[in-house]
Amino acid sequence: MTSFQTRAVHAGLEPDPTYGSVIPAIHQTSTYRQSAVGEFVGDYDYARSANPTRFALEQALGELEGGRAVAFSSGLAAAHALLVHVARTGDHVVLPADLYGGTFRLVDKVMTQWGLEYTLVDQTDLDALAAAIVPATKIVWVETPTNPLLNVVDVRGVVAHAAAAGPAPLVVVDNTFATPVNQRPLELGADAVVHSTTKYLGGHSDVVGGAVIARDDALYEGMRFVQNAVGSVPGPFDSFLVHRGLRTLPLRMKAHAESAAAVAEFLRATPGVSDVRWPGFSGMVSFRHADAIGIAQRTRLFTLAESLGGVESLIEVPQAMTHQSVEGSDAAVPADLVRLSCGIEAPADLVADLRAAIG
Ligand SMILES: *Cc1c(COP(=O)(O)O)cnc(C)c1O
């Protein structure tokens, strides 16, 4: 098999059969002409159900994660599709004790209204994880590295503990922070991968999207059913943008990691800065500082903004910005935590910007 870097360039791309354009056309259409009643090409009868531009993206995502992909209008729409397909009233899910605030809000504020129960657990402690799995547990939801504390979870260990439980819950990994460049959960035994393609996969802060990549056909069919029934589909142009992002993903992830390594090294040597976290790959770095808010407002290259994973660097204070929905819960984050998404600018410029802002 060709290397990941090569596959990222070619995945899901077939030259257009009509004109031979190397990059296929964006099928910006809501419907398709039928040659006779009920006769249409493939499954292309209506664009909520199927669209060639979206299908090309799904082929690419499936190839890169090693499963079958279904694209959604956002990362949370993808998470929602998995939850509603797998869990029923009275069922239970295990969530990480530090996770993306929006995923927590979806379960805590929406799904609990339909009778879903959950337990938060520190998944770096596999014994605690095993103890949190009960007979009603349908999903062990893993996020690694976690957002915003960047803890790394042993996916193989989680899979082993889930398999030992009876009945065994599905292991779902939110792979948004690692990307398939650094971690392919299906190869580690997970049942499904979730992405916010808004972040590294799109990579240019110009699109919101999500995906589920399933190991087996039944789960894939279930995702397709929810995608069509709920209507949480990405538009053709958004699908095109994410697909274009995938082609440079390995290059970008390398540059993100170089930036993050330089930034983490600088921060570790800076007085007043504590608890510097960088998992050793990807561009996410977090640290604590008494003047967290002041620093976030003084950087010039790092833009003060939510989100992450774009080519430009971003800075934020999770407790006040992205993680308000976990405030007061066991998933709460420290108020003096700063989260950086290190972009692909020159690492020395990023360090200089932080040095000036920290003062
Ligand atoms: C942003 C994010 C999500 C949600 O994705 P959206 O595209 O914003 O809906 C889920 N998980 C993680 C880890 C994220 O960073």
C-alpha cells in the first residue's frame, strides 16, 4: 500500500468523466434529472440523500481513517448522529472527564432529555474507566488528546476494557486533535472515529463540517440513514473545501508540530508559566498563567478566537470562551488556562509574539 502522504493527495479524487478535469466539478445542485419516473444515476435522486462532491469527500475520509465515512454539517452533527443511532432511552455513555464543551453540552443538555445517562471519567486511569462501564453502557466516548488539557488516552487499553465488559459497548474516538496523520483509531481497535473537519482536516478556518468513519457496514448504514433522515448534511462547496484541505494535511501537521515544539520549549523556560502541555504531535499547546486573559488579549500574530487547526495561529482562554458549558460540572477547566492552536507561521515569529505578550 502507498504511504499515507501519497494517499492524502489522491484519496477520493477521480478525474471528471465529462471533461477530464483533474479536480472534479463541484456539484452545486439540489436535485437530479430523472430519465423516466424512478430512473436516475446511482443513488442520486435528491441532494440531501446523495451528492457526488460529498461522496468524493466521504471516499477520501474513509480511505485515510481506514473505514467507511459519512460527512455531516458539523462535528457536533456527526456526534449527534452516532449517539441517536446507537443509544436509546435508559442507555448510558461514558464520557471523558475533560472533553470538548460542545460534546458535553449535547449529551448533558439535549440527550439527557431523551433519557440518555452518562458518567464522566478520567480515561487516563483505565481502572476507573472499567469501573464506569455498566450493563446499559452503549458507547465509551474517547477524546485524545483531550480538549483543552491535552491528555493522551491509551485507545488500545480502552478497547480492551470495553471488550471485556458484557455486553461490550462501542468505542468511539474523537480524532479531531490528532488527525489520521498521527493516530488512526480504527487500526487501534476502535469501532468509529468522529471528526470536526472544521479544524485540521479543513485546515484553513473557512468551513464548518464533521464526519463519522465506521469500522463496519451496519454502523455505516446507520450513519447514512441518520444523515438523510435528520438532514445534517454538508453543502457541496463545504465538502469541496474539506476535501481540498486533506491533500495538504500531512505537510500541515508537520509544520503545526514544529511550531508547537518551539512554542512549548519557550513556555517551559518562561517564569510565571506553569503546566505547559503539548502531546508531542499536532499544534495544540496549553499552559497556565495568572494573567491568562491579559496574554490572550496582547498577542498580535496569535488571533484571539475560538476554534483551532487552521494554518493561522489562534489563542483562547477555554474557561471563558469554548468551555463555558462545562462550568460547574466535573468537566470544568481552570480559569488561568490558555490554549494555543499553533499555526504554520515561522516558529520564531510565534515565539516572539508570545514573549512580547507575556512580558
Ligand atoms: C470543534 C470540536 C468539535 C465540534 O465540532 P464542530 O465542527 O464545531 O461542530 C468536536 N470535538 C472536538 C475535539 C472539537 O475541537
